[in-house]
Amino acid sequence: MNENDLPTLQWFPGHMKKAQRLIEGNLKLVDIVIEVLDARIPSSSQNPLLKKILGGKPRLIALCKSDLADPKLTDAWINRFRAENLTAVAIDAVKGTGLKNLIASTKRLAEPSTHKLVKHGGKPRAARVMIIGIPNVGKSSLINRLAGGAHTKIENRPGVTRAKQWIKLDGGLDLLDTPGILWSKFDDQEAALKLSWTFALKDEIVDLERTVCLLLETLSKKYPAGLIERFKLEPPLPTVGEELIDAIGRKRGCLKKGGAIDVEKVVRLVMTEFRGGKLGRVTLDPIEENDLK
């Protein structure tokens, strides 16, 4: 992807700063941090601020929305994190896949803190966990699944979980939920673009037509089968986003009076289909060849 083609995206609303202070102020209360990432963009959905904020606090990676991601590349990303001495677990919060592994791994990583407390005369207690992640990576869905109910209100809008909440689990964990937190400046505009595709950034702050053009060009190159099957397109696919919008618009009948393509309607359609997993299981962050085992 040509760097000159990328739209410039920046966003750091006031509640994000408040969320950062909340995380920093409550780290001492927990034994371990679970960082929730979008399995489709494991690198792009990582907040670069968190490594500095967390310091030496034990951390576990939860790759949520794994049901929407390329399974081969999800395994490769788990290998990559393992090479960095991080435990990563693929999660499908809808079906509950990976939750037992996540709970077991969390307890194991929290043991040094909980055992130290008992060793020094304290009463045994549940492992205390902070759940963190940028908006719309599946954090609230994961917490609700772990808690067995809608303990955290889920809204498919970036940054709506704002208040600190303690959630007790039967599995022997106490979860501290925190708001989704973005960072103040996107040095990597390609990562910012992927965040807009997955709705971690609001549609209102992006050039949606250009964003969808770039998404279609990426899918045409990496995952053409999903586009061909969903929109009944004829291969080989066009490589230019505007041409793909035109082809999809004609196949779906998104036309204005006179036969012109209703571009806005197609753009909204593509975003909805992609975010709902209708265009196939895709992973948009690349992985090194030696991680593909």
C-alpha cells in the first residue's frame, strides 16, 4: 500500500486521556493485565502506550474476534507472541471458544502475586485482573461471556465503556474493566487505516469512500475469494478500489436514477459486510514467514 494513498487519521478525545489515567491509577490493584486485541489486526490494535504504562506487570494477550480472522495466521500470531515471552489465546466470545484456556492461563500468570500474599500471612483471594484494549476489539463481549451475562453494556460504537467496574467470576477471577483507550498520535497511518476498517475509529472522522476503496484493494489482493463469493463477481477482480465499488454496485443493484452507481450506498454496504465477517475470515496484519508453522 502506497504511503501517499493513506488518509491522515488522528483522534484522541478527552475521555481517552481519562481512561489512560484510570489505568495508571489502578494497576497496583491487579495481579495481571489481559490485553484484548482484534485477531484480524493483532499488531495494529495494540496500543503502543500500554507497554510503557504497564511496566513489569504480567500481561496476557486475548485475540478476540478470532472467528473473523484467518485461522492459519491467528496461529502464527500466537507463535509470534510466544517468541516475545507473551501468552496469547485465540477467543471467539460468541461461541465461548478459548475461554477455558484464557482463565487457566490468567490464573497461572497471577500465581506469583496471589501465592506471595498467602506466604506473607494474607488470606487467599481470587486473582485480580485488569481488562484493557482499544475500542471495539471485543473487550465488552469477552467480559460478558466470562461473567455469564450482560454485566457490561455492549454498544458497537468506539469508546462507549467509560466507567471502572469490578466483575466477579465463578472461575476464581476478579475482573477490573476499563474504558477502551486509543493513543494520541498515529505514527503508522496504515495501522490507523486498519483501525477504521474494524470500527475502532468512528466513521465520522474518516473519508469513508477512500477508506473503503483501500479496503477493497487490500481484499482483492489478499482475500479475493470472499469478494467473489459474496458479491458474485467475475475473476480476475479489478485492482482499483473505484472499479470494485462500481462492480459491486451493479451486482447489488445500488443504482441511482439514470443508472449511475450509488457510491455512498455501496460504501456503507461493504463496510457492514466486512465488519460482520461476510467477506470471509481475514487477517490484515502481515506475519513473517518463519512464524507460519
